[in-house]
Amino acid sequence: MQEQTFRNIRHLDSAALDEYLKQKGEPSFRTKQIEEWLWKKGVSSFEAMTNISKKLREQLQEDFFLPALSVHAFQKAADDTIKLRFKTFDGHFIEGVLIPAERRYTACVSSQVGCSLNCRFCATGYLGRKRNLFFDEIFDQVVLLNQTSLTHFNHPLTNIVFMGMGEPLLNYSNVRKAIERITSTDGLAMSPRRITVSTAGIAKAIRRLADDKLRCKLALSLHAANDAKRSRVMNINETNNIATLIEALNYFYHQTRNEITFEYILLKNFNDTLKDAEELVKLYRQTDGADLINIIEYNPIDFARFEKPDEQTIHRFTEYLRNKKVNVRIRKSRGKDIDAACGQLANKALA
């Protein structure tokens, strides 16, 4: 991870901030005031901290850096899905999506600038990974998407999914710290049960999630139910095969009791047969805590030649799962017309 040029005030813990303020002759309650501005109110400048003296604000401006994300572009789809392009302090771009639905307002956030996994069906993977996002940059996405939800739908966020750009578990420390800030009563106070971390499958990191007792939900991007097929579309399977992942998922469940979802994109003439469905049922039953299989519509991207199966094939596949008493849901794609749907985030030019 690269070093920032200036000292980022949000990277100080309470003790370090308290010590700094003590050296400046400030009372101890200033620490709480500043942290409330940073983490409860999500301000993007020192000038916005209006209950702090002008002198101290100027001192903070001189001594620290507050590199908040900014909204670089905005797009709204025909189905009301909103995509925001964010700009980082060092000139990178990432994307986040706000998905409104009945009683649910979900923020889909990114964890990396680009992605290194190169999954064949995902546009982000073709960008490569530029760098990990800092935990405060992940936090900022939630703040800005929440503001967008309040502005356009008069409703705060209800859910957060780490399903945007990047592999969350390859940026483990920052993702964990972001979740801690988002769920803390000293932060945004969102319930961890409303947060889902989606991973392509990093077994060691899944076990680390379990050991750290992170109370969020977990989703595994499976997309094929045997190693031969999965390795063809997901390079990560070469080092994290399905058996290893099932063991890690079972460990996660027994340590946390948090539900596990399988994400499965149906690809025409690749993973959409009844034999594929049968293999998927076996994996579901081997996984303690498996709660749901999300069948995801394939969304076309410029770099791949996959196709979505016809409706009859999708129906036959999902009905097979239901008949085997599997909890299955077809997840309809949202925001396809603005390249905001699953697998489409690639920093395309926005209007």
C-alpha cells in the first residue's frame, strides 16, 4: 500500500488525536468533537467543523490532510438505479451504485481501484488493480451514497454490499476498518446484519473473518459448481479450489453463525444445465449456514462473449433447485442501461 504525502487525520486513533490536541493546549473533549465530525457527520473539510474555534480549524488544516472522496459523475437509470463515479485524492476513479427497491435502499461499494482477479465475465477484472482503497475512502462511498439516497428518495440507506470494484478480502484490513466505522455507534451506527461482503473466494481471508468475529453476512461468488469449469472463468480457483472454500465457509459459519449466500451467474451453454444444477445442490448441502443461492442474470460487457440463457433455461435451472428444497432467488439486474449492473463497473465515460 502506498504512503500518503500528508498525515491523514482519519488515520489517527483516538489516543493519537488526543495527544496531538493536548500538545496544542486543547481540552480533552475536542477529540470527541472532531471524531464526531469525521465519522458521525462525515464532513469533507475542516472548515465544516463549526463548533471548533477558527484557530484550531486552521491548525488542523496546517497539520493534517482530509482526503475525502468527491463525486465526479452521476447517472440515473430508467429503473431509478443511480451510479456515482468517485474521484480519489490521487486522481483515481471508482464507482458505487445506489439500488432503490421497496423498503430497501442498497449501497454497492468498491474496495479497490480496479481488480486483479481477472474473472472472465466481469468488466472490472479487465482493468487490473491500481491500488487498494483506504478504509476512509470506503467509508466516504457510504456517506455519499446515503446523501444521494436521502436527496433522491427521501430515505437513508438500509443495506450495504461490498460487490463493487475489487475483491474485498484482498484489501482485508481496510474493509474491516471501514465496516467497524460504519457500524460503530461513534460512526454511522448501521447494523452489521445489513452488510454483506462478497468474495470471489479467498479461503485464508474467510477464516480470518471468522476469527475476527466480523458480524456481517458473507456471499461467495461461485458461478460454477466444479473446479474444471470454475477455473476457466475465475483464475482464483487455481489457488482456492471449491473444496478448500467449502471448508473455510463452514469454519466461518461455526465461528460466527452468520448466513452464507452463493452467487451464481448463469452463462449460456456453460453452467446452465441440470447437471450443473445438481452439482450446485450438492455444494449447497455441504455448506453449513448456506441460506440462499442468488441466480444472477448475466450482463454483457465489451470484453467477453458470454450470453444470457433463454428464459426457459433459467426457469428449468431454478425450478430444479426449488424442487430440491434449496432457497433460491433470481436476482434481476438493475441499472443495465448505465452499466451499473453486476459485473459492468469499468469507469466508462459518463454523461
